[in-house]
Amino acid sequence: MKLKKLGSSDLMVSEVCLGTMTFGEQNTEAEAHQQLDFSLAHGINFIDTAEMYPVMPRAETVHRTEQYIGSWIKQSGQRDKIILATKVAGPSRGMPWIRNGENDLDATNIRTAIDASLKRLNTDYIDLYQLHWPSRNAPIFGQKEFDPNLERESVAIETTLDVLDSLIKEGKIRHIGVSNETPWGVSEFIKHAERKQQARIISIQNPYHLMNRSYEQGLTETCYREQVGLLAYSPLAFGRLTGKYVDDVQAKGRLTQFPATWSPRYMRQEVIATSERYTKLARDFGYTPTQLALAWCYSRWFVASTIIGATNLQQLEENIRATEVKLSDEVIAAIQAIHATSANPAQ
């Protein structure tokens, strides 16, 4: 397992990061602990979670993921072996169970969130604390274009950065990152940090996979020049790139277990058609669809770590072993040909 430097920090993270948003909904506590043990045994040192997990978000399950990781940390005594990342939720997206639905990225909310996460995770510090989504109106979660008609009151980036910088000085967090951000947002965080000599963001956690390469449109240059590492999430496009829904439209997984209204971008007809093309491409060259999709992410120069999730150890092992797959120039050319005619249908 390769280790890569995360942004401008001194953190050396494994090229594969264990995503945990299934813990507490699709996985039991015992299964979560098995995945954590298996990941460490296979060289993964990077664990990502969030206060709002598991998904799909529900009042009955909220915070379980952090709790399961926290119980593992307490039982295993492996805190010093992992780089632990979590996230604070932004303005409510229909989740009144998180700080009464009035949460935003201000001092009161962030301090309440970090203290609760530290307690659930059984740790004194978070290695990477991330803003799950922006306070402001931004084109994210399947919204393809910026719409000024959706403008709303929001917390200024400078205000958010002030409290994050204070938390670093207090020792509660080591580094900060953003998620579901845009080139403008990244640039603003860097600008204010430099102007006030505050902590800089070191990472951005955005969707990146064969059917959503929108990161390449502006963020690659911005993050390269500002030394911000990409943590690629949803590399299998909610399972669309595993081929299982091509083989069986009712296959067990997120897209059949959860309401379609929760992930409408993955239900688009163009997404379904494009996933069929990538599935055929993989099999034509002797790969599994999962190997093709993950090997693509693992091979991109701008990806610091790829966040993988699984509901069983067999899936997890395949995801990890995909690091051994090296795509030929011919395969990459075939991928680019599909992308040229079906660019970012799941954006």
C-alpha cells in the first residue's frame, strides 16, 4: 500500500482510505470492527467518517458511525496507528435531528460538533476535520450549474476559518479540509488563511469517478498550485460502476435499498447507459468493472487517496486489491473515448 503526502501537510496517508458511511445502517458494529481490522492489516492507515453518518441519514441512526469507530478505538488501542478524518455538517439538508436543523458553519455549531465527535470517537484529537458541504449556495450534490436564484444567507468563509484555526491552536484538530467544494471556495479559503496567517486547508473531498470527472474542470489546477490533495469519494458511483446493476437491476445495494429521491443523479438514464458501456469495457479487457473503476482513480496523479466503502470483507478485499491493477494505454484510450461522448453524466 502506497503512502502519499496529503496536500501541504506532513500527513502520509494510504492511497486507499476506508469510507465508513455504511457503519450503523448496512453494517453492524461487529462488521464495522472487522472492516477496520482488515483495513489496517492490509496497509490502510486512513479512516474517513462524518457526524451525519450513516447513510441514508435518519434520526434513528445518526452518529452511529462515529460511535462504532469510537468503540473500535477503545477496544483495539489502535488510535496511534490511524489518521482519522471526520466532518461537520453544513446548513440543514432536511436533517432536523442535527442541532435542530439550524446547524451552520459558525463558531457555536462547529464547536458543538467537534466536541460531540471527539466524545463519540473516543479520542482527544481529529487528524483531519472537514466541512461536509459549504454554507453558501454552491452547485453540489447533482446540481450541475450555479444558480444565483438559490442565493441565501450564509456564514462567511472567513468566519468559519477563524474557529477552525482556533481549534487547531487548542489541539482538538490537527488539519482542516473542505468537501463538496468549488474552485472559488478553495481559493477563498487559501486567500483568507494567507491574509490572516491562519491554517490552510490541506484537502478537498469531492466526488470523482469515471462518470463524474468534473473535478478535472478547474479544481485540478487550483488544488495543484495551492497544494490541496483530493480525497476522491464515490469512486464506484453508488455501485453503478461495479456492474451489479447491469447484471441485475434489483441487486442489493444502496440504489435499491434507499429511496431513489435520495440519489437521483445515479438514477439518470444516461448514467445507466454509460455504466453499461464501462462494464462491457472492463470485461472485454479481462477486468471486473470494480477493478477498472478503482484502478482509474488510483492511477490519477491528482488523487491523494481514494475513499472506498464496502458492506462485506469480500468487497473490501477486491477494492483494496484493485491497487495492483495497472491500466494499459489501450484501456485508458478506450475510457477517454467513452468520456468524450458521455462526459460526467453523474455530475
